[in-house]
Amino acid sequence: MAQTSVSLPEGELRVARCDMLDKLIAAADGDAALLYLYVLRHGSADGKTAARALHLSQERYERAAFTLNGLVTPAVPPQADKSSDTPQYTADELRRARLDDHKFAGVCATAEGVLGRTLTEAQLRCLLTAYDHLGLSAEAIIELLSYLKGEKGVVRLGDIRREAYLWADMGVVTAQQAQQYLARKASEKPLSEAVYKALGADPAQPAPKEQRVCRFALAHGFPPEAIELAVRRTDKQQGHKSLDYTLGILRRWDEAGVHTVSEITALEPETRAAVGQTPAQPTDPVTLAAWEQDWAARVRSHRRKTEE
């Protein structure tokens, strides 16, 4: 059988991490791979919008999202356990990269200003990995270094590595994307700090999983009060802190189209006690407005599905 060749047109650049592609290939889940391409293109995935765009049923979308979320892990490789696909640059390669590439030389000069010392071989290797392997432009890395200096004051090698992998995962690889990301992050800072406090996290040093929950909450419009409610629900159901369980609660609420405490308690009356509200009183359906009757029908349907 003759092999059909494929030629892809040129267009706007998006960078996919090889280790993530390897996981998707190993999973052999076409819907998850399609959803990954959608997220890579748009930066995030609103359940209903993405399912409609990808022509997936709600069941297929949820299964794809579950698979994809299971494959996503914090991209922070320990210093002693680097990813197998990360280049092992030699000292000569590091030296030549700095001498021969003026853009990378600019990155190194900026890094020395941020760190306050001459770069070590490990620091130079980290920067070249971000530039050559992860695909961040020199300008994006300079933005990253300046951001870390402003946020932390004293910047460490682990900070640079962690942030570079995070930016690559999010597709923030150009100067324009970096500036847009940092502007959005600055505008969201008061809200993100409130979300971290609701999670019981340190806003100055949130853990990777705490950052993941915070990003989801901000992207889907959950206020801090709703996060607190999800944390209390987690503690009640699990008996201990579980960010994975808390994120699962938020995902279910998002799929149901509820985000504020009032919306959540309307859908789930049993949560009223957790927020100090009085139990709901029975209402005559005849006195309800059309939208209220529709909402009541949705609540009854949700309860039936939950009980099944």
C-alpha cells in the first residue's frame, strides 16, 4: 500500500513539549490528543466551548479531559533526575553558545545582573535549555528573569528552571506572549493571593499543585469564597487536605455552570450549612418565573443523576 505524504502549511508558531507528546502517543487516546491541540492553540479549554468546537459529546469530552489531566504533571525536573529528552550540553557547547549567539549572550548578561554573579556551568546549562530546548525566545527569557527578580529579590537556579518549564507548558515563548502573560498575572495578583489563602497556601511560595488549582479557579471565574467552600467540602469528604479532590469539585461545578457561592448553594442545597445559610423553604412552582422553573428542573435533574 502506498504511503500518503503530508505537507503542513506555515503559520503562527505554537510549541509542544516532546515529553507531553510522548505521553499522548503512549495513551493512544485520540480525543485527548485533539483536546491537547485545542488547549495548545487557545491557552485553556472551557468545557462546553471546547466540546462544541471539537464535535465531542459531553461524555467523550469529560473522558478526554480526565485522560489529559492525568498526563499533566508539574514540569519541574529535579536537578539529579533530568528528563531523558533534555540535552546534556557539554562545557564546550555552552561556551560556544554564549560566544556565537548574540541573543543568548544577552540572556546570559541579564542573568548575571539578576543573580549578581558570574554564571556557573549549571546556570548556563539551565538558560540554554530554556532557549534551545524549550523554545523560549531570548526576549521571553529576559522578561522571565526580570519578573523573578521583581517577585523574589534573590533568584535561585531552581526558580529559573521551574518558571521556564511552566512558561513552555503554557506556550509563553515570545516576548509579546510573555508581556501579555505578566500583565494578566499582575492584574490577577490580588485575586490569586486571596485564592491561595482560601487553599491554605502561602501566596509567596505556592506549591505546583496549588498553582494548578489557582490557575483553574482564575480561568473559570471562581471567587475565593467558592474555593473555601470546595476546601471545606474536601475536608468533610476526605478528612484531610487533597488538592486533587478540591480541583475535582471545582471541575464538576464548572461543568454544571455554577461558580459563585449563591449559584453553588442553589444547585446543591446541602452546602448551605457550610456557608451559614438557612435551609431552603419549599416554593410553589406556580409562583416561580420561567427562568426559575428552568433552574429548578436542572437542579432536580442533577440530583437524579447524582443519586443514580
